[in-house]
Amino acid sequence: MPEGAKESQAVDDHEQIRSRSSRRLWLTGGVAVAAAAAGAGVAWWRSQPQAMGPSAEQQLWSQVFETADGKPFAMADWQGKSVLLNFWATWCPPCVKEMPMLSAFAAQQARHGIQVIGLAVDKNEAVLRFLQRQPVQYPVAMAMQGGLGLTRTLGNLQGGLPFTVLFDAKGQVRQRKIGELSGEDLANWSQKS
């Protein structure tokens, strides 16, 4: 084979190898992007409230909790009002971050009929210490470990905190959110209560 033909063949071989490598790289990248998108989709789906258990609302309204200082706190006492129920814990950074906003919302909404209630999935002592440092304008009761089971009944299958549920005056769920609330969430929800 003449020298020029050998060089031309070498260049062609090199181009084919580079082309195959480039296709493999694009294919691998495409598969990786598809897998990442699928994983993100599953994670998003898991972070959304799911279907509630049968008679979940009835179960909630029959609960009697205790305040951090040991007084009874019956959910039935709040029926007939729109209730924004926030499950939280002192060890949960997004829970703690949203509490001043919830407290301001509670003070504003007290005149408009939405009652904010905090249910702490925590230990009494930790909640008492926390509320002494950062008081809130709404009642807080202790849901303890049973609180996570209650959140699952209300559609929070992963048990993530914070978890907030808006009930209308008939005791029916109107809105739910797993994760930190925004001011926009509260503004929208207050119009739907």
C-alpha cells in the first residue's frame, strides 16, 4: 500500500474510533440524564402528600394530646373552625425556620377565623425550652411518636417534617404540604379556607 494511502487509512480509522467514542459518550450521558430525571421525579413524588387513610380526618378530631406542661389538648375543641395544623420538632431546621412566620400568620388570622395549632413530634422538655426562647402566638401540643403515625394517616407517608394541613370549618382537609411553608403558601391557603 502506498505511503499516502496508509496515512489516509490511518486518519479514517482514527476518525471512526473517535466517532464511536463520541457516540458512546453521548449515549452514556443521555442514559445518566434520564436516570437522574427519573430519580428526581421519584423523589419529588415521595415528597408530595399521598392519599389519606380511611377516616383520617375523623381520627384526627378524636385525638386528645397534652400541652408541653401536661394539660389536656382535645382536637375536638377546635372543630367548627378553619385550622392550620403544623407538625414540627425542635430538631428540624425548616420547622424552626418557619415558626416566626406561622406565629405572625396566627396573630393576623385570629381575627379572620383560621386557628394555627402546632403539634410537636418531640420531647416535652425540648419543646418547653424552645418555646421559652421563641414563643409563638398559637397553641402547641405534644404529638410525640404517635404524631408521625398521624401524619402518615393524613398522607405524609415518609413522615417528613414539617408537615402542614389546612382543615376547613367542616373539619375536611383543604391543603397539605410536606416541607417548609412559604408566605405565598399561607396567602393562598388563607383564601381557600
